[in-house]
Amino acid sequence: MSTIRGFGRRAALAGASLLVLSAASPALAQAPAKTAAPAQVAEVIVTAQKREERLLDVGLAVSSLNAETLRTQRVANSGDLVGLAPNLDVKENIPGAQAIVTVRGVGLNDFSSTNNSTVGVYVDDVFLASFAEMDFNLYDLERIEVLKGPQGTLYGRNSTAGAINIISAGPSLAGDSGVVSATAGNFGRYEGEAAVNLVASDQLAFRFSGKAIKQDDGYWTSRTLRSGLGQQDILLGRAQMLWRPTEATTVKLKLEAERNRSSIGSGKFFGTIPAVVGATCPNFANPAVCTDSHGFTDTNPDPFSVTTGHAAPYRVSQTNATLHVDQDLGSVRLSSVTGYIDFKRGFYIDADAAPTTDAEFDQNDKVRQFTQELRLAGGMAGRATWLIGAYYSWDRVQTFSPGFLHDLFNTNALITADQKTESRAVFGQVDWTLTPRLKLVTGLRYTDEDRSYVGGTTDLNSFGLSFLCFAVGACALGAPGTHVLSLEDASIHDRNWSWRGGLNFKPNDDSLVYGTIARGTKSGGFFNGITTNSFALAPYRPEQLTDYEAGVKTRLLDRTLQFEASVFWYDYKDLQTQTFTNVGAVSLIKLGNVGKATVKGLDAQVTWLPVRGLTLNAGLGLLDTELGSFSTAGAAGVIIVPKGNKLPNAPDASFNGQARYEWPVTGDWTAAVQAAAHYSSKVFKESLNTPSLSAGSYWLLDARASLASRAGWEFAVWGKNLGDERYVTQATDDGLGMGYRVFNAPRTYGVSVTKRFD
């Protein structure tokens, strides 16, 4: 009861806090005009329900981030989404890669390329099928929509936490235009970005866009290698065509490519073996008292001064194609979305983070996927609007990861996986008009999915005397030849229903009160990592989340203030999370299910334009999460973890704030300054809630100042994490005498020049 009362007190303070403080929100300040009257909050149009609607008419918790917000806040990759919407978080499993998105405390705590996020990520309506694809770069966008809560009815499998829609800026028939931008920053960073819209006729237009990133100095320095890590060399390109042969037909084709030849960083080592009698390990205040099995420790306090003994290349080659066809058939509209992605990635991860080679992996991923969706939408003479559809997807994920373990186990290993997934679904949603101001929302989706997996770990016995194979009981010491430690050759078949029911009440055109109950399901699958027993590769079960939610959206004060808030309660069953399994003398990570969890929380955001030119935005997220009892492995065998742990990456409180002011300098020039802040309370990084694998609370501060002309020029200076705050984004105990922690990016700053052409 004390937890509930504490949550209630935090919720009661939310409204007052939001009107005083400022945070990232979906609206954007409008340019100053000649009159002194305050501007109104801009109308926001979203496609969260697969059709264009006013944000104020959508009975869902949605944050919409437009192109200018993304540009001025320098949202360049998936990690930059942190703090742009209430209860939205992103962490990196390894320094510079393997992003994990969490919405309202729900986000899969895993790194397997064969797995996919609980937050469905869609790029121009195409679902990203693998965790390997989550490290995406962002450029030339129209907007990003963040949908919170289960979105299974319209978005299908693997969207129990929500969905993120990334929408590219598309071609336009309105006329030729373009933009060119150049940026220079610290760490030897240079960026160039350009986009051009070309109209070939009154029916045909093209848009070409691209971005180049070059960073000569990484954030990390290896004292062992005496060289830097984290350099970037990225090329991105996109070509799009819009063809409108008739008023009823629209065809959009997108071709896109990425070439990434960069380097990632290294985690900060910590030891877990006491070097002094009575020492408790790890000990971050006095790391000298804790070592690894070789007696090594790192006493340098700088989180970016690391001890890895190997370079960390990161390579991505990706091509994709998307075809949208819309046909107006009179009373109904037919839409088709076809997508194909060919993705290849390779990177080297030093999981021991030490000069020795105890646990290091050269991971190589290959993902191919095809998706096809058909939708038919229409209405019934003011009585209802409806949408029905069918969905098909196929994807294949292959991994090939040599593991180098010779300094600890006197051997090397090979980890492989070949997974194929085929998913079919039919879905529909009907919004029934009960009265002119009251609607009943009903939605249903049926999914049928097949997944096959072949993979495991082989001890290569590289030096003829493998301690790993012997330690896990898979061979006698000195036995010749390679040894299969784990192997899984299996298939699973999931059938599930997702549904939604709700009421939307509009007291007036500028307000909405809604209540909804929705259920989403994330399919089961197979773990992909080093394993020493086939038990660790046994398939984990699907998870199911039911959301009970109520919310309000309104514009007040002559539409100069917009407020949105929702409260929710999640009944979470069989959630997928990492635990440990013991085999002989070795304890390693496995992926399994926790029977039950609950999440209670509040989202709130406000935009206020008190005077012309000044925009104050605020967002507040409150969470109260609880895991049910579950089992894991420890040194003495199976451990039952009692009910009461918190979900990973689920801070009790988070806050985002931004203030922006624009004013005319001369007749042709406008100046603008903005400052943004983000706060997060303490979080645990895994389900066991180990204190050493947690992150403390932190504040981040960003700022930007610019001077723009009517002729299309803009000159800007910017800084991110101006206080150079250091906080833990991920922490891992390898279970082999050592672990590592990953930290956020340090202070960055630079200048940008932009020229627009109309």
C-alpha cells in the first residue's frame, strides 16, 4: 500500500509540475509575427491508426515529433530518442551499438539478433524484424510517432510495449525545393546532409537525400592498444519517387542504402573476485580490491579510458526498398505496403573488457526480410469508420560468431544460428459513432506464426586442451577434436489474438477524454549467444500484456496551451527476460519467462505558448513496476527470486523539459535560443536487481542558439550534455570473474550551417 500511496502522490503533483517545468513534446514553436498576440499551438496530424487524424482526436497516448524538433534537437540515431517523450528510454548493450528501446518500462532485456524488440519499430510502415537493425541512423524525416501501450490490433506481432513510426520526408508535387546542411563538432566530427525535391511533371516527382558522417576521434581510448576507439565513417542515401497518374491513384517507391565502416567502444572493466580478504565485489569506489581470474583490475576512474586489448570494428551494409500504392475506390480506399530489407552487420565485442582474451566475439549477422500489407478503409454514412487488412512477413536471420576464450579456457568457440520466421495475420478496427461526441472503438487481430531455428555453440578445442569443454562436463580433459556444447534444431508455432476496446468522448472540438483496454502479444523464440548446454537454447514462451488506460487531451487558453495525460495499469504475463543457467563450473546468460508482472504509471505532456515567440514544453513519466517470483541459477544451484523486483530500465520518475524563444533581429533575420533538460531516477539494468548492475539518477542539459534569414540561411551553435554528466546505460556481469559498464556519450558541441532552396 505504501508503494501505491507514493505513486498517487507523484501523480497528484504531475499537473502542477508540468505547468512550471519544461520538456520535449510533440508541438513546435511557430515563427514570430508582427503582432504581440500569442501564437496558437500548431495542429498536429498523425497516422497512428493507419489514417490521417488530428492528434486531439486519437484515443491513444501518442507523441509526435516533427522534422524541425528532430533537427534542432539533433536526433541522429536511435539512441538520441531518449528524453523526447515521457516514459521513453533507450540503452545500448555495448558501447555504440545494440540499442534497446523501452516504453513505459517495457522493453526486452536481450541482445540476440534472432530476437526483436517489444517496441515495434516501423520505417515507412515496414517492421524491423531483428534487434540487429535497431542501430538505425535518422535523416531527412517528416516526423516520428511514438505510440504507447499494446498496438497489436493495427501493428501486429511484437508491439506489446508500443510502436515507433519513423516517417521519411517524401516527394511533393508542390514544386522544386532543397536543403543543404554542414556540421562540425568536437571529437573531429563532420556531417554533411542534403535533400532535393524535383518535380518532373504534374504527376511525377522525385526526392533524393543523403547524409555523410565522419568522426576522427572516438569517445574511448584503450590504454592497452594506445589508440582511440569509436571513430565513425557512415554514408546514407535515399531515392524516392511519387507518381500520381490520376486523382484516385498514388504510387510511392523508396530505395535506400547504408554503408557504415565505423568502430564501437569498449565497456569499463570491473572485477568480481576479491583480491583482499573480506572485500565485497565489485567495488567501484575502490576497484583495486576486486580482480578477474588473472589478478587484473582497472583503477583508472575515467569511464572512457578502457583496457580492451582488441580493436572494435563495426560494419553495416544495408539496402531496402518500399512500395506504397493507394487507390481511392470511391466509398473505400485500398492501400498496399510492400517492403524488402537486406541487412549485413559485423562487429567485434570484448565482453571481458580486459587486456586478456577471456570472452571476446566477432559477431556477424545477416538479415533478409519481406513484408506485405493490404488495407481497405471506409465508412458507413456517419455511423462508423472502419479498416480491415491482411499482413504477411518472412524473415531469415543468420549469425556466425567466432568466440575467443583462450586466456581463460584455453580454447575458442563458434556460435551459429539460422532462424526463419513466417507470420500471417488478419486485422480490423471499427470506430462506431454512438452520438455526435461519443465513439466506441473495437479492434481485433489474429496472428499465425511459424519459427524454425538451428544453432548452438561448438568448442573448437583450438589448442588440444580445452578447459571449457571439461568444466561443463562435455568432454574429458585433453580429449581431441571439436566438441558440440549446445545444439537446438526446433520449430515453434504461435497463434494469438490481439484486441482493443475503448470509448472516445469529445466534450468539444479541442478536447478528448478516452478509456481503453487493449491486449498485445510478443511471439516466443530462441536465445542466440554462447551456451554450454542445449537447455539454454530451449524456446521461450510468448508474452502477453493487457493495458487498462484512461486519458485526456485538451487545448486551453485560446489554444495557446495543449495538455495530454494518461494513467495506465498493465497486467503482464510471461514476460521475456534474461536470467542465468549453471552448467558445471560455468554460469551463463539464458533467456526465459517470468510468470507475471505489473506496471502502473502516468504519462503527461504540455505545450504552452505564453507570449509570441516563446514555447515551453514539458513531459513527465511516473512508473511503479513489480516482477513476480521467478527462478534463476546461482553458485549453489537454482535460486527462487521472490516477488517484488522492479522491471529493468524502468525509472520511477523521468522528466523532459525544453524552452525555446524566437525573436526578430532585423527585417530579414530571426534569432532563436533553446535549452532542454532530461532527468531519470535510478534504474536497475536486469531483472535480478543487482545493486552493482544499476544506474543512478541523472540530469542532462542541451542547448542551441541560431540565426536564420528569410533567404533560407541558418547558422547555429549547439551543445549536448553540457554538464558532461556520466551515467551507466548498461552493466553486465559475465559470470566469469569480470564484467563491464557502458556509459552515455560525453559532452559534445559544434556549429551547423543550413541553406534552404525553394
